[in-house]
Amino acid sequence: MHDLTRRGLLGAATALAAPLLAGPLAGPALAQPKWPARPVQMLCPWAAGGGTDAVLRIVAILLEKELGQPFNVVNRTGGSGVVGHAAIAAAPADGYTLGIITAEICMLHWQGLTEVTYKNYTPLGLMNNDPPGIQVNINSPYKDVKQLADAIKASTPGKFKASGTGQGGIWHLALAGWLGAMGLKADHVRWVPSNGAAPAMQDLAANGLDFTTCSVPEARAMLDAGRARSLAVMAPERLSAFPNIPTLKEAMGVDYNSGAWRGIAGPPGLPAAVVSTMDAALGKVFASQEYKDFLNARGFGMVYADAAGFGEHMAKADVSLGDAMKAAGLAKV
């Protein structure tokens, strides 16, 4: 009887002690691992070798240095950017599939190409913005943007021809917005669709156009060759890589800004720890000398906004680009 009692007491003591022993040991096993605990996939809606791809790849390299895990770029192209943008929005909300989104996300839904809008993302950081410049042939009679603007205002609709991208692209909308800011209709200048800025600049150099509204980095080859000159940029301040080109506001008093911006984002519902970690890391990436050297070497616009600021930027861009598309007759919704 004495033996049984002792075994019973020992069993009860063991049972009581078990939770106390298990608690501290089980705690770390149940704790969430610090993010990122494994490689992160970074989706790019545009093709390898382009400006967006280049920006994402340098950001990925610097994020790996900052956070200690690989950030692997995967190009998911197609549908004028719809495929890749939709894939980022539809990714699992665990922080292991993020991506780069561009100005087109505030355009595609207005064209009826997708239901995805900027609201379908968790913004993490705006990493750059390439504002459009207004370029003319080197032999153009217009020596500054005010002279060009006055001539456009005095002209009959369709007399002036411009290009920079396809119909309804970001540089077409930049023209429409600029004309609207001057009180003109979006089609007052005839848009000549092109397959991009490079062929448009070649057409400009051959006197086939009156001006282009593509980004200055895209026009750089013709500018450096002395076959074109840039009269102004549609930006709030001058570009550090092109300090001699004035802003529209400086040159003619028109406060209109536009641009092909790029930012890092993830699907909706990302954990707060992922957002705060990425927010801080992207700020450090942008502030790094390596990133600044990369942007400056290519003439890319040095523009940054944190997670909250990027969200506000997209909301404003969606309204302004939507208005421009409606004015140009390009909106279908």
C-alpha cells in the first residue's frame, strides 16, 4: 500500500510538472520565425533588360545585403503588364512573393484591361520616377518650352505631331495632361503611335515629328549625339542627372507633373512585421550610395516615398491618369 501511494504521488507530481517543463521548451517552437526566413520571390511585370527590370534587380541585390536572404527576380510578362501586376496582387500574403508595380497599374483598369487597381496591393516603397521631358529636333525653331507652347496654342488642331510610345501609353497621357493644363483639348496635338521612345526619337531626329514627350534617359542617346534637345521636364524639380533642363513650372509657369514611376509592393493583407521590415529596408536601399550611383548613371529620377507615402502617390496618380485618359478618349470604364 505504501508503495502504491508513493507511485501515485510521483505520478501526480510528474503530471503537474509536465506543463511547466513543456512550456519553456515549446515556446520557441511555436514562435513565428523572423521574416524573411527563406528566399523571397520578386515579380516583374515587364521584360528582362528594360528599365523596370533593371531597377528591381538592383533593389533585390541590396535587399539581400540588408536582410540576409536572396530576393530572386522573376519576370512575369504579358497583357501589357496585366499578367505580372495581377500575379503580385494574387500572391499569398506571407511576404515571400512581392514585386515591382509601375504607373500602368493606374492606367490598365481605366482601359478595361483588368479589374486590378492600386487598391489591390500593400504599398512598401516608391523607388524612382522618370518624368517625361519635352524634346525637339536640334534644328527646331523653338528654343524653350514657352515658345513651343505658344506655337501650339496658336495652331489649328492636329498641326503639331508628337510621339514617344504607343497609343494610350504613359507618354501619350503625359502630353494629354500637359495640353489640358494649358487649357487645350487632349487631341490638339496629333499623337503618332510608336513602338517606344527609341524609334520616336529617331523619327524626331529625321524631322518626322515636332516633339516627343518621353523620359529624358530614353532620349539621352539623341541628346548626347547633338541631334535633339530637351526643353523641359514634367517634374516638381530638376533631374539630378540633367540639371540644365528646367521644369515646366520654371520655364512657363505650368505646374503639371507626370512620370513613369516604379515601386515595391505586395498582395493585400501582408503581416505588419513584413511591412515594417520592408519599409525600413527600402529606405536604406534608396539612401545607399550604390543605389544612387545606379540611378544617376542611367539618368533615372531619384524619387522615394515610404510605404504610406507610396500609397498616397498611387491614389493621386490614379485620379490624374484617369482624367488624362478620359480627356484623350482612351478610358473605357
